[in-house]
Amino acid sequence: MLRNLSKTIVGFARDHKLAAFGAVIVLLFVITGIFAGQLAPKDPNQVSVRDSLVPPNAEFPLGADNNGRDVLSRIIFGARISLYVSMTSVGLAAFVGVLLGIVAAWYRWLRAPIMRLMDVLLAFPGIVIALTIIAILGRGIENVILAIAIYQIPQFARLAHGLALSAQEQTYVEAAVAGGESDVAILSRYVFPNIVAPIIVQVSLLIPGAIMTAAGLSFIGLGVPPPTAEWGAMLQLSLTWGRLAPHMTIFPGLALMLVVFGFNVLGDGLRDALDPRLKGRG
Amino acid sequence: MTVALLEVENLKTHFFGRRGVTKAVDGVTFSVEKSEIVGIVGESGSGKSVTSLSVLRLVDAPGRIVDGTIRFEGRDLLAMSREEMRRLRGRRISMIFQEPGTSMNPVLKVGFQIAEAIRSHERVTDAEARRRTLELMDLVGIPDAAHRIDQYPHQFSGGMLQRLMIAMGLALSPALLVADEPVTALDVTIQAQILDLLRDLRDRTEAAVLLITHDMGVVAETCDRVLVMYLGRVVEEAPVDKLFDAPLHPYTQGLLGSIPKIEEKVEWLEAIPGSVPSPHDVPSGCRFSNRCPKVMDVCHTAEPPLIEHGPGHRVACYLYTTEAEEDRG
């Protein structure tokens, strides 16, 4: 089992070099987020007026911000926030969206109500929905997660719905019905496992969107409240100080860009690897 | 007279499509006795598959059972709630399908799926379910069951998968097994093995079988009694040897006449003229009248009833009624 897994990973890395590179970035990001407390050289919220705006040096590898806080440590702790927000929001969206999509496919009478509601949600740009939800519920990390999840739910619902519609027409589903299986058993053991691959791809493609939206909300001051270290908030701060201290703009921006790039190429690679129809193309 | 295991009376299953109503099954009456193998034969579009799906109430929208009664073990299936029906399926009536290759969930191990069939109706421990699964796999003749129980469907051949489907169908010793073209997708030697298995299992488990097929050879080899369907109605019903020795209905005669026989040398096989009319455009009177070589005036007036003609032999044709004799003068 373990050998098969390592074989699969090696094969994937060989066939999809860019995606493997993306996977390395994603892995580094995840490790950084989890072990932020051990990896960061300094307390991210340690203010030191004396070190205000110092450029990168031996003590501050990536410089310090206007309050003299270590940019490297803040980026490392920012990774934790991004990781937490993106994983929970996309996880929540995937769970609710896939459930709605499968249920709407199976119960004909629920199809129009659920899917038309999803269409309505899909008609709004994501950031507008997110802004509305934050405006109603107020700032805070949980509300950011909820806002991102709600605007991603219809994307999962639509994908799962389409896949479930074709999966449930398979003879083995009919055979399960003829065998007297309950609806819950049919949906969880016969429909869901057969549509899971494209959903995994969708998760990996929507995580960077979630990271960007979370950073965007913080950038306009509606995300995680200060002084929490967050990439979007760091970039917002650099609007004022960036001209004096370019390292305040460059490094958080670079971190954001790298992580989003990593997830995107990993997602593309996963899609190619999991979808046999796309094999050998591109 | 004892009550039959399955009694279907005047069953009508219609499909309500955009282009009007398709009467796929239009007044079918038959019964299946305990541990009897009954065949339903007919061409594509004769309604034989829809009949079998109706028995399990598996007809999906836009189709609907519009009339008739289905009594199984004395209970009216059409009056049951969805939940009662679900508990009946797999436990008292089970079904096997045409394509063994797609009838099993590709992402689950076969042993798990057979055990699941048991677990969905009975509370059993994992060890008990596994033991019974192994027994069933032995019963249907899967070699090395202890090893193969943990394999996935793609690791089995079509014939082996059909054996597994039969094992799953028999998991809870149902009284009736509905088999919809169980051997059509298999090659001929495997067909013979599966049919032997069905007969053998019937003898051992006393489960009745309702066998849907378009293949007269399969019928001859397996069934005790046969129903011949044409355009949603039963045109002839007879014990299997009677049907092959002395077919009454011109359609049955045509079907049997179009099979090559090994002992006769003929230049041309007889074919039934024309093709099955669209179900939207059924001829008035007898449905077979526009293709029948023995058509009479009376055939265009009204549908002939299914009338007893000899013990257990029923036919729906005016050739065998008094009206016909009057018609001929």
C-alpha cells in the first residue's frame, strides 16, 4: 500500500514536473503554517520603535515594518492564517456544495429549488457576496471563512450535480436500488465515491481563490482585524510606507504570489492526472 | 387453486413523453409459481424489460404504472409505501441486470458489495457477513473465493461478474429473482454456464426466476414456462416444450421459423415481414395484424383476448376463437 503510494507520487512528479514544483511550494506553505511558532525567529507582534522600517539585515532577514516588527516572522504567521482560512472555507464549501449537488440530482423535486438558488448565488461576483456577509456579520476570522465558503458553495454544487446526474444513471446504482439499499447508502457509497476525483481537483483550484479573497478582504480592512499578522493586511500597511521601505511590499506580495501559483499548477496537474480524457494533451 | 408467488394482472405501464404517451406495457397478465422459471421473450420494444422493472416498481419518470395489480406472496406491491417496497427489494425479490461489467460499483471491493447487500437488510457482524459472502461466492462457483473476495470488479471477467451479481441477488434467499437479459452480454460458452447455474440454484434454493430475454435458445435451455410479448401485450403463453412443438400464434411461429435448425438444410430462413411498429402508432385491432401472414377481417376490429387453448397454453389470436370460425363462414 505504502509502496504503491510512493510509486504513484514518483510517477506523478515525473509526468507533471510543473505540478510537482507546485506541490513542493504547497507543502512548504502547509508546513510553514502548521509550525509557524517554531519557525519564526521573532514574535510577530513584538514592536520596536528603534527598528522601524529597517531594510533587510542580519537581525531582520526581510526587514522590519513601520512598527519595527519582523517582516519574516509576520509572513510566517500570515501563512498560518491563510492556511487556516483557505482550508476551512473551501472544506466547508465543498462539504455543503457537494451534498446539495448530489441531493438535488437524486431527488427530482429538489432539483429546481436547489440548483436555481445556486444559480442566483453564482450571478453575484464573489467579492460582492463576501462584502455583504461581512457587512451583516461584522469583521473577524470566522466571518471571513463563512463569507468565502458561501460564495464557493454554488461552484461545488454545480460540479457535483452534473457529475452525480451521470453517475446515478450507471447500472450499479440501479442494481443498488433493486437490492433495496437505502438512499443514504446509495448516495454515500455508490454515487459519491465515483465523482470524488474531479471534486478533489476543484478543491485544489479553489484554494488559491480563497487565499486571494481573504487577503483582499484584509487589504480593504474588512478581514482579520489588526494586529494579527496577515498578508493582505501587511500589503495594506505598505501602501503608506512602501516608498520608504520597499521590503514591506515585496515580500508579503511574493509570498502570496508563490502560494497561489503553487496551488494553481498543482490543481492543473491533478486535473490532468485524474482525468483520463486529458491525458497526453498540453 | 393455490395462490401463485407472483400474480400480475392487467399491468399497464405507460411513458408520458413530449411526443405523447408510449404504452410500453399495455395490459399484461401472468403469474409465476414457487420455484418456477418463467421466461418472457420478445423483440426490442415489446415491453419485456419494462414489465420486469414494473414488478420491482423501478420504473422512473416519465414512466408510470397506470393500471393493474401486482400481487407478490399475497401482498399488493402497488399499494406498498416506498419504504416497505425498499425492504422487499433484495430481500424477497431481487434483480440482476444485462451488463455485468457495469452492474458493480467500480470503487468498492466485490466482497464488500455482496456483504453490503446482506447488511442493508439484516443486522449482522462483519465476520458473519464475510462468512456468508464467502459461502455465496462458493455457491455461484467462483474459484479461490477467499482470495477474490478482496478484489475489485475490474479484476473479474464478465462471466465471473455475472456470477457475483447472482450471488448478490441470492444473498438473502429471495423468493423471486428477476433476471433482465442476464447472459446477453456474455459469449456463448459462458452463457451456457450461467444458465446452468441459474437452473442449478433454482433447484437448490427454490427461488423462482423471471427471465427476460430475446433469445429463444436461452428460453429452450432454461425455462419451464414462456410468455411471448409483442408491443406491450402477451400474445402467447405456454409450457416450454409446447411452445416449441406447437406454437399457435403466427408471431411465435414467425419467431421460431426465423431460427436456423441444425437438422434441416434450407436455402432461406423465414423472416417476419416488416418491422415492429412505433409504439406511438399501434395498429388498431390485433397489434400484429399489419405483419401477420394469416390476417383476417376480424383482426382489424378489436384486440383478441388471451384465451386458453389446451392445458396451460394460452393464445391471443382470432384463429383460435369461435368468432374467427364465424368470420370464415
